[in-house]
Amino acid sequence: MTKIIHVHLLQGRKSYFFGSIPAIYSVLSSEQIGITQSSLERVGLSKGGTVLNKKAIIKAGTLIRSSKK
């Protein structure tokens, strides 16, 4: 299964999808999403958690693919 992180910016209503927490910060700044990389890593987002603040909704999940038959 592939991990995916969905970042939804509340201002402008834009959504981004990333494969890792460091990848988020290669595109967006901590000011844009309202949380630093170290804080996001400590929150436990990798365990399927959700972060909600004034600037963004950040959710972690798994990408579901069809099985090959």
C-alpha cells in the first residue's frame, strides 16, 4: 500500500497530494500550511491522523489500487 498525504489549503481552496512530509515542504512553506515540518512529524500524521488549523487540513491515508488479475 502507498502512503499519501492530502493537504487542503483553506484560503484559495487548493488541494495537494504528497508521498511524504518532506515533500510537502518542497512545494509549500510552513507559513502557507500553518505548521512546521518538525511539528507535523511529531503529531503522528504517519499513523493516519489529521491536522486541522486556520490555514489547512492535512490528512494521511493509503492509496487503494485495484488488484491485478
